[in-house]
Amino acid sequence: MTSTSRLRRVVAPLVSAVTTTALLSGALWIQHARGGWPFSPREQAAGPAAAPVAAAQDMAGMDASAMPDRVPVDVTPSMLQALGVRIEEVGRESLTQTIQAVATVAPDEARISHAHTRVAGWVEQLDVNTTGEMVRAGQPLARIFSQELLSSQTEYLAARRATAASGIASAVIASGRTRLTVLGMSPEEITEIEQTGEPKRLVTLVAPRSGVVVNRGISVGTAVDPSTPLLTIADLSRVWVLAEVPEAGMAAIRLGSTARLEFPASGRDPFAARVDFLYPTLPERTRTLRVRFSVGNPLGTLRPGLYGNAIFELPGATTLTVPRDAVVDTGRQQHVFVSTEDRFEPRPVTLGVQLADRIEILSGLTAGERIVSAGVFLLDSESRLRATGGMGGHAPRA
């Protein structure tokens, strides 16, 4: 192949590419000059949405930098009805914060007593056989045989007989009587053995207080000593109510705070009580603040273990509030729609305390202004649509 042929094969494609590029550039320029090119710089600088947005903002007379993506909306009465819009006047009210906590009935720890014997021995008789049984203070609970106590009684009676024979009072008698008292015998039982001259084989264990037997740790034949818990008795005429307050409401609870306690299963009507103790630590499992109420239980309907509710209603400061449904939260800002004559104007607001159905307004509104309290979603959609140039968007036409 000659050098001329090789040169011709290299130059021909280059000439073809240059020619194609020149023709395409010329066609594009002609199309741009005619205004038909959809992405021309002139159209991007002033697109079709610029004029409607500017007109809407001029018509609104509002600060475009405050709500650049929303414009006021003009509506007719028929459109209001179609959108389901409701108007409410902004006013001041006391923010009452409601905190609900799970509550449980528990025995009053100051009213719990444990019955113990003061001597080692064996249980030969039980007078109270059932957990949950009611007992009275001083009522016999069990009878225990103790070799130690039997020996002490025998020695005491022998000392009394020896003293009576000699006619000389002895300190041994006084010390013997004291020993029997320390070992658990009542004055009546000591007087009885003095009169009969016979020791008592069994010592009687009596109830230390009136109440309910909540635990029985013995049976007939059980070997016991002073460290053995025999029975546990709780006075349930007054009980504790323990409420678990969520972390969100901890700061509002104080000593003396009033709550309404409800225990439907008890058959008792809801009643008020005051907090008398705040526990200093939080359970790791629930992360709640445990608060305690001490309440009367004369009929015994508040049984330990019963579940219910503690409802705190804590009054707050008087402030501007609006319904929760009136606020549009975009994530970056929050706003409401204010009614001004025949239009609704979006206005940024600063929120405060948020309750179940009301929200505190810190800035952006004044008392007496009228806002949209229902139908805000469709109104906000229409406002955004008009801001992007879609005039006559979602709202139904009259």
C-alpha cells in the first residue's frame, strides 16, 4: 500500500466527523434561535413557573423568605365546605399535663410482722393452718415443745419450793422468773405454773399484731429455732400503692402531688391520693420513677398485687394553644394557616409543650387570630402546589 493510500484512510474519517459536528451544531443553533429548544439557557433563567410564583407572592404580600415553598390560598365558601376546613380562634388556656402510670397495690412494710420462737424445739400443734387467714393480736398461732424451756420451768419451780420451805426469799426466784419471760412465756403462763406447781410442756406462740397471714413457713413436726421465720402477718387496713411514672413525666412529679387512683377490679370508685415518697433510683428493666401512696383500705378491697392506674393532672402556666391537627410539621419548620378575610396565609410558629390534643405556641401567633383547625392537609397541599406554579391545583373549583 502506497503512502498516499494510507494518508487517505486516516484523513477520511476525521473529515467525516468534523462535517457531522458542524451540521449538528448548526441545527441546534437554528432551533435555539427560533425558541424551540426546551432546555435553552433563556428558558432556564425564566421558566414557565417563574411568572405564576412571582404573581402569587406579589398577590400574597408576604415575606417570601419566611415561607418560600408555600403561598396564601384564596378559597370560596364552597371550596371551604369541600375541603372540610374548620376555623378556630386562638386563645389562652392553662396547660394541664396528664400523666398516666401503672399502679400496683403492695403491703405497707411498716405494718408487717414476723413471728419467731425464742427457743429451739419442734412444732407440735398449729392453730393457724392457712395462708390468708385473718388473726387478732395475741391469738395463738402454734404450740412448740422445747426441752430448754421445760428444764427452765422445772428449775424455777424447784427454787420456789426450796424458798418456801426455808422461809427466806431468794434472788434465784426472781432470776428464774426473768429467764422464763425471756424464753417467751407470758406472765399469765408463769402465774399458771406457779399455781399448779407443774411445768408446761408446750410453749404457745401468739400473733404479734392483727392482720392477714401472708406467709406460713412451718408445718406440724418442723424443727425450729429463734432464726426460723414461722409466720408473716400483714396489717392490710392501710396499704401502699406503687406507681411507675414514665421518664417523660418524672420532672413534673413532686412530693405531695395529687393523683387519681383507679382499680376497677376492686369494685372501689376512683379516689384521690397524695405522693408521700419518691424512690431515689430507677429500675433497670422499666426505667420508670416509682412513687408511693399510702391509702386506707378498711374494707380490704385493695388486695396486694392488684393492678390499676394512677393519673396525674398537673396544671401549667396559662399560654397560647392550638389543636395538634392545626400544626403542619415539615421536619424543618412548623407552621399554621391563619385566616385573613377570604384567604389562608401560612405562618411559621415556634412550639412549646405538646400534649395529647393541644400544643403550646411560643411565637408566631397572637390571641384572637383565627386559624385552620381541621382540613389543614389539603390546604397545605394546595399552598405548595401554587407555590410551584400549579395554579388551581388540588382545591375543588366553585
